[in-house]
Amino acid sequence: MGEDGRYGGRDNAPTQEGPMTSDTQATTGEAIGSTGGLEQSGNEQSGNEQSGYEHIRLERDGAITTVTMNRPAKRNALSRDHMLELLDAFTGIADDRACRVVVLRGAGPAFCAGHDIAEMVGRDKAFYDELFDVCARLMLTIQSIPQPVIAAVHALATAAGCQLAATCDLVVATPQAKFATPGVKIGLFCSTPMVALSRAVGQKVAMHMLLTGEPIDAQAAHAAGLVNEVTDDLDGTVATLADRLAQSSPLVLGIGKEAFYRQAAMSTPEAYAYTKGVMADNAVRADAQEGMDAFVTKRSPTWTGA
């Protein structure tokens, strides 16, 4: 996906547009730099890095897990296999009680260039049904896991890549980041990205992005509600935010995240009927009692996750 939001474009010739090529295996031994680019670090893996995936990396730093899409030569395009790896990773994270916050990043010149168009040409409907089913399951899983997920967007997030960012609970972006849903330009409307986008921004902004396919910059995305914060210090801002979230009870974060997405689809009376029960159930949990007692006695709470 080029900087103007169109599909295609090679990393060594960013102004030349063309069809995506077939998948190439990401280079091993690379680490995310401070601007989201790649810095060579030999073939050594950090002690907290988990291997076993071809298209992504998992790294743990205390209570924070970073998931890095690692197909830089393909601008992290979401092939079927790439999405299945992400789905597997997020599913595993959901059951990891030691993980309290997740950060999603993209290696290389783009956050994510959307679906891998090269693998989509000339396929039958059964392939497309499965591809978009995997995509939908991935997005639903990100919002269903108890941990907050922060998208750290350093560059272009387009089509399903924009969908991925919009699906995350929070989005932090650099001023260089852009967001687009340009499927209309190649005859494939961004129908599934529309679901996440239209739930993050207003109707007019979403329709303009979907109908024109034109990208918006990070400041416009922030004004529209797609981005929480725009910063030149992406790593530092994301780390500070993740650390802040990790200080809260993981149980309560999970309760709140689940309730937020459930009530959002309800009418106002239905939402109150639902959330008053959620809050009462929350109040009797050990962490709520600990937190309220700590507030009254002016001390720091000790969370047990119960």
C-alpha cells in the first residue's frame, strides 16, 4: 500500500505503485526501533521473545505483551496465515493471567497494508468466505480478550490494517501515521473494515473514507476519534500508557472491557439494566473491596485478580 492509500508499492521504491508480490519470509533477528522501523540486531533473540511463528513476534516485558506483525517486505499484509497466527496469539494471551496489557505493532515501513491482495486474485468463493471469516474472528477476539489492546501505529494503516487499528481498544500514533479504507479503488469495498471504522468515528467521516478511499492523517484521525493520542515519542508514550493500565486490577479491566462492548450495542434502558448488574457483581469481588478499602484508608491497593 503506497503512502496515498493505494494497494501495492515496493519498500525500495515507495513512489512506484504496482500489485503485491507473493509472500516472502520476514528477515530473522530484527527488532522494532523507536520509530517502528527495523534495526538490525544480529540473529540473537531477546530472552523474553517467544518464537514459533513465521509472520509475528511475541515479546513479554513484565505484565505487558507486545505482538509485532513481522512481514516488513509485505508491509505486514494480512495473508490468511498471518491472520491465523495473530488469532492464535491473541487467543493464547486471553488465558495468560500474567499478561495485563497487549501492544500491537507493525515492523517496517507500514503498520499494516490490509489484506494480501496477491493471494486473493483468481480464488473461488470458498476461499474468500474462509479468509473473511478468519478476519472477523481475529477482530472479535481482540475485543473479547480481557486485556486492553493498544495499537501503536507508526505509519500507514490501510483497509484491513485500518480495521485492525480501529478494533484495538486504544490507538497511539505518530504524526506520520495515515489511515485509509481504499478498497473502493480496486473494486472491493471495505465492508468488513467498515464495521470497526464506523464504530470508532462518526458516520460522515467513515463514509467519506469508505467512498473516496482517501487517507486521513494522524491529526484528522485523532479529531475523528480513531486515535487517542498523536506523539513523536511512540515507544515512550505507549510504554507509559501500558504501564498505567497494568497498575489496575486485571480482573476489573476485563470486566470493564467486556461490559463496554456489550452495552455499546444496546439501547440506553437495556444498557443500564445490564451494567447495573455488572457493577453490583463487580462490587462484591475481592479486588473491588480491596480498592474501596484502600481508598478509604488512604493506602495503595494490592490486587489479587479475584
